[in-house]
Amino acid sequence: MLELIQAPWPWYVSGAMISLIMILMFFFGKTFGFSSNFRTICAACGAGKKAKFFDFDWKTQQWNLLFLIGSVIGGYLSANYLNNGQPLQLAESTIADLNSLGITFDGMMNPLQLFGTENLFNLQGFLTLLVGGLLVGFGSRYAGGCTSGHAITGLSNLQLPSLIAVIGFFIGGLAMTHLIFPLIF
Amino acid sequence: MSKSEAISWYRIQEMFRFQSFHMYGIIGTAVAIGVISIFFIKKYQLKDIEGKVIVIPDKEKGWKKGIFGGTIFGMGWAVTGACPGPMFVNLGQGYLAFLLIIVGATIGTYAYGVFKDKLPH
């Protein structure tokens, strides 16, 4: 039983659990949307004095911050107690594509080449991480949500603005992957 | 998300290259179950723990913010291999570099708040 839990989980289990979280949130009178946590963090840091967008009672969003903390804990628990130590089974074609960009596949969740802590201390690594984060933060607020709010909740609720957002996500992701990566890696 | 590797940068690269069904399977399953669940929640006017009928707010109308914001988000998603949730899960897994990504995302969110009135919606 433990081996089953420690092995990677199939997509249908994960998808079902994500949906379950969304539904549980509804029954607690909330909606599933993670990126608004960044808005809350800005507001909690006093951004409400600089821009009206952050001028709201952020304490009403504490439940979502708890979810955020929970996700950190979840990551810790799964890495340390629910890991079977086997390398990630990545598609051969992806491994080959990454190799041609000069990125080695190391069998972990994220390439240490890009996400190892030493990257915080060299200019290319630092800029990649910072700018990547900037794009996600700016883009998700502009679009009014990220994958949880739009791709999962919005699409489940048959919201056209969410479909448009998801199309945007893919335009951006595909452009970056196919057009820009070969230029920067 | 950790156990299904949805937090993995590698899996996101696979997804944007259409080289595996995995990520589409995760999102597709979640949405399929979600559509059916929301249908029943609305049809039977199910109530939450406070006894109030569950109301799921509609998203704001307008296509510009979705396409422009979405595209910017997607670019960041491909670079970091993480959307907001996974940023924190990866931090829990021990990837301290995500702290910088999280700082970037917070600054990005702040920048949006400051400039939003100048952006097309």
C-alpha cells in the first residue's frame, strides 16, 4: 500500500483530487483560486496605500493564505515521506529536445541546472528566475486568475472568460517554449 | 500535485511540446469531474457548511485581459515550469530557488496593481 502511494500517481488520481479540493472549497463558501494569494500578500505588505487595487480587507483572505502554507507543507511531506526515489519518467522526445537546448535531464522534479540554489548567484540564473516569476505574477493578476481559477474552476463552471484565459496561457507557453527558448538557452 | 508531478518543470516542457498526455489528463479529469459536480451543485441548489446556497461567481467579462494577461502568464509558466500553487509546493520540496520566483511573482502582481488602469481590458 505504501509503495503505491510512494510511486508517482496517475493523472486521473491527481485530476480527481484537484476537483475534490475545488468542490470542498465550494462547500466551505470559498472558491479555488491560488494566484489571488499574491494580491493578498501585496495588500498585507501595505500596497493598498500605493494602489487602489490592493486597498481591501486582506484579512478576509486569510483562509487562502492557509491553503498556501498547506501547499508548502504538502510539498515537504511528499518529497520526504512519500517519495520512492525513482527518477521521473519523462518522454524520450522531451529529454532529446531539452538536450538540444543544453538542458540535462536529471530525473528530478526540476532541473538542478536551472533551479539549483547556486542559480541565485549568477546573473543569467537570477534573471531567469526573477523574470519568470514576474511574468506569472503580472499575467495571472491581469488575466484575473491562474490555472486553478481559470483552467480548473472557470472551465468547470463553463466560463467563457476562463476559456479565453486558458487559450492565452497556451499562446504564451507555446511561444516561449518553441520560439524563445532556442534563443535564450 | 507533487505525487502526480504536476509541479515538475520537466512535465510542463512535455506539455508545451505535446509529448505526453499526462498534464492534459490531469487538467481534463479535474474539469470533467468539475463540470458534472457544478452541474449538480447548481441543479440541487446545494448548501455550504454555513447553510447558504453555493453561489459560484461568474468571471469578469472581456477578452483582452484574458488574452494579454494569459499570454504573459503562459510565458512565465513555461520559463519557471510552475504556476502559483506549484511555486509553493516546490519550495516545500526544498527548491529554495523558488523563493526568488515567488518574490518575482509578488512584484509582478504589484506592478499590475499599479499599472492596471493603463492596460487594455
